[in-house]
Amino acid sequence: MKPSRGIFDLVADAPLDDVAKFLRREYRAEGWKVINDQEIEVNGAKGLDFLFGKDTNQKSAGFSAQENEAGVLITVRYSDNTRL
């Protein structure tokens, strides 16, 4: 079987700090390990860049988010190599 990979965007109607707290809390609660946890600023807008790994990093979930006029734009990247 081939690994499962993908990327998609979504918009959250919540402050960036709440999005960050939610991701940290929920992924850690499900046994994911933090690989990268950065808060960033791009052109004056607050953002974040998270990467979580699970099953000796055979599974990964990455999140990049930035505040904009619509809320928080989140780009989600995921990979599951356990099916290699």
C-alpha cells in the first residue's frame, strides 16, 4: 500500500492563541510528540508553525496558521507512512 499524505486549508473563527492552545492540548492528549512548536510573525501578522509526530514519527501532522481579516487561516499537512 502507498502512504497516505495530504494538505488542506481551513479558517478558524477563533483567536490565534486559542487555536494554538487547542492544537497543543488535543494532539498531546492523543499521544502525539511535539517536533516543532513555533510562534512567528510575518509582515506584522501573528502566526504559528507546529509539527507533531506519532508512532516513531511514521505519522505526522503539521499546522501553519496566520491571523487575517477572516480569522485564522490554517494549513494542515499530514502523512501516514505506517502502510509502507
